[in-house]
Amino acid sequence: MRTARRLVRHEARLLVSLVLWVVRRTHGAPGGQVFGYARGQGAMMFGLGFVCLVETVAMSVLLRDWPTVHGVVLFLDVYGIVLVVALHASSVVRPHVLDPDDGSLRIRRYAHIDLRVPLERIASVRRELRMAHERADGELDVEVGSQTTVTLELTEPVTHVTFLGRRREVRVVRFHADDADGLVGALVRALGRARV
């Protein structure tokens, strides 16, 4: 039952993201500096949406003689296309947020990863392009297009809650940002001010 609630809540967040995208608003970035990550996956999301659209048309033609099945499959196909667009929208309206006043860096991906890293726990930050990621204890890779561009090493672990609610302690976080140099520079300045 808990898993079903999480899935419904996730789809609700995706649909809210779609509305925010249409009205050109961001989520959870009231006073911080935002850093996007959606450009690295735009072509892939467009391709996935196109394939879903082709599949919708093909199924509509194949099932035209069975109106009940046609209606059900058409509804599911259209809803699938809406979810693909909402998934991309969630990556646009839920950017990474650096908020020195709050003392945190918020690392996000879609509507299912939202990790707050307190600035005082960041030991080092560097721009590091990585294309291959092996799972390791204590490490979190928030990939976009199978790559990460920023690496954080922490002085003490932070708790990452997975999509289905499992808790993991992580000491190294790798993630993608479209403007990785800008994010690293802003984070280094914020860390310098916080440690003075």
C-alpha cells in the first residue's frame, strides 16, 4: 500500500510540474540560485515522446474494429504521452538550487530525487565529467544522459531517500548540471563565505 501511495504521489508531482512548466514557474527555488540540468536529456525525451506518439497512432489503427479495447488503449497511450512530457517538464521546473542563506545545496532530478546537502558538510567540490558509473556504497550518482559533471565529497554522510522509500547514507554525490562551471564557482564562493 505504501508503494502505491508513493507512485500516486509521484504522478501527482509530475502533473503539477507540467502545470508549472506551462505557466513558466519553478518549484522550490524562492531565494536561491538555480542551475538546470534538462538540456542534457532534451533530445532523448523528444525521441521517447515521438515513439509514444507513433505507437498511439499504430495501436489506434490496429484496434479500430474493437471500440472498447480501442478506447482503453487510446486513453492509456495518451496518458503515457502526457507522462513523458510531464517527466521532461519536471526536470525543467525542478532545478538544482544553491541557497547560501538557507545553507544548503538542493540536488534534484525529475520529481523523484530531492537531496538537500548542508553547505557545512561539503568537504570539496569539483567539475568532473564522468560517463561510467558503478554502484558503490556511500555514493550517489544523479545522472542525466548517462553522465555527471559535478562531484561533491562530504565530511559526513547525508541521507538519501530512494524512489520507493529506502534510506541510504551517502558521502559522495555526483550529479549533472548544464552550467557545471558556474555551479562549481558559485558553490566555492558560498563555501568560502560560510567558512569565514
